[in-house]
Amino acid sequence: MDLMRAARLHIPTHTLTVEAVPRPTPGPGQVLIEVGAAGVCMSDVHFIDGSLGRPPHLRGDVVTIGHEVAGTIVELGPGVSEFGVGQRVVLQAGDIKDGQMHTRGVDFDGGWAEYALASVESVFVLPDSIPFEQAAIIPDAVSTPWDAILRTAGVRPGEAVGVWGVGGLGAHAVQLLRAVGAFPIVAVDPVPAARRRALDLGADLALDSADPAFREQVLAVTKGRALSVAFDFAGVTPVHEQALAVLASEGRLILVGLSGRPLVVQDSTTFSYLKHEIRGHFGSALDSVPQLVDLVASGRLDFSRSITDVLPLEEAGVAVRRLHTKEGDPLRLILKP
């Protein structure tokens, strides 16, 4: 039996260990990927510590983490003809199984390993011009804010937009909002380094959420119109109240960051009077990853600055700790088997 190394989460004890496990074999409609790079996401951190609860579709109590994956096809399952061995690819963050989306590295084994399985529907060819490290973060870290902006929020050019939380998702949201013509873009984060990053990436204004003049500054930069759209990428309850307080009439609050906490509207009368909307968002459609790959390959988008550090698979626990404690102000950390 061929073995491989994999970072395995033992859900009952919230323990992450790198272990030797059997190398998987692709079934019909599947390919086996030799992992070139895998991203480390805050949702991985929350999954490991139990904040997100038990995965709804996972069989058993142990799973290989990792939903941001890029690599090379090394084996084809029976009946697979649309791909070939040796092709560079990036994987969607989930697979459709039994008519439902199952998240890679949560509901089934993911990419914090030497090899990973994927159905052909979730595999997209990757040009040689995009390094694995940058490609790996496109699923989720980039595709989730991309879909939140275009599909869930329906942001239009010239709309004033706020981004709460300039971490792995929010930082990319700032870049993507600028690309689609949102204006002005207001970034909100209590961490000074995150605010500086937001300005470097294209935000027009970066504010501390605790600033006593917060509302006045938002109204000033929007010429009194307030925000058309507010994105919560932080998953922090106080964001909702602050965002709703600076939303224009018929403004949309988009919840992207996951918290598992109750959603409360403090002033339902004002909420109704201003015709505010709260929309939930999760993940991305299947066509988002290839769209973004094309935009990066053409030079329209550049996420090279997103990669803070690359660590070996054996340091998966170190990467999780660094992301949790913000050590070194990481935007995205990458694991390489």
C-alpha cells in the first residue's frame, strides 16, 4: 500500500496531526492531484478549534484539512478523458455530491496532503504563468469575495462600498471592488497594519472601527450619501450594527465572514424604513475560479502580494497558530508538501 503524508483533524479532540495515510486512488470521474500548494484560511482555523461545529456531510471523525489547492494531475480515474497526466490544475473549494455542495477539507478529505482527489467538474487547467502558491488561494480567498461582490451584492460601478475586515478575504475584496469600479471603497479594521494594507491595495479610505468620528468620516467620503453596500468579512457581531448605521436607503449588508452567532437587528423600524437588506453569502459558483484564473493570467489581477509565507506541510500547526494570533500580520499562508 502506497502511503502519503496528510494533515488530519481529529474532530472530537480538535487535534491536528501530520500522519501517514493511504494514498487515494481515483474512481470514475475523478483525478488524483499531486499537491503543489495549499492555502491556509481562517475558516480552517475556526474549523479546527470547533467554532464552526461538526461538518454536515462528513463521514467519520477524522478529515484531511485544506480547501484551497493547486497541483499536477498524476493519475486519471476510469472514463476520464478531458484531462491528461501532467496537467497543472487548480481545484474548486468543493464538489457537488448528491445534489449538494460538499466542502473540500471539511466534508471530505482536502489538500493539506501530498495528494488529493477531485472530481473532474471541480478541476480547472492552470497556465504555466501562475505559480501554484498564487493559484491555490484563488478558490475561496479570491473567488468567495468575487462572487459576494458580483452575484450576492450586485455591486455596480460608482457605488460606495464598505469592507469590514481586511484579512484574507477582505484584502482581496478591496482589489476586486476597485477592478469592478466601486467608489469610494472604505476599508474598516481595528489593526493599523491591516488599514495600511487596505490603502496599498486600493481602498480610498481606511478607518478604525473604534474611531469616534467613524460615521462622520464615512458620510464625508461619500458626500453625505452613505454606503450602498457593506461587506462583513470579519464575522464579528458588532460589525452588523456599525455597518447598518452607515448604509444608505436600500443599502445591502452582505455577510461573508462566518461566526455561528445570532444575527440581531437592533432597530427594526429604521431597518424597514430605509429598506435595508441583509444577504448571506458562502463560497462561489463553479465558473468563478476559471474566470479569475483568466484574469490573473491576462495581467488584469495580481495576487502575488497576498502570499505572506510558504511553510512545509509538517508545519501545518504552526501556520494555523500564526494565522490565529496574527503573528507577522499574515494575509495568506501556504503549505507545500
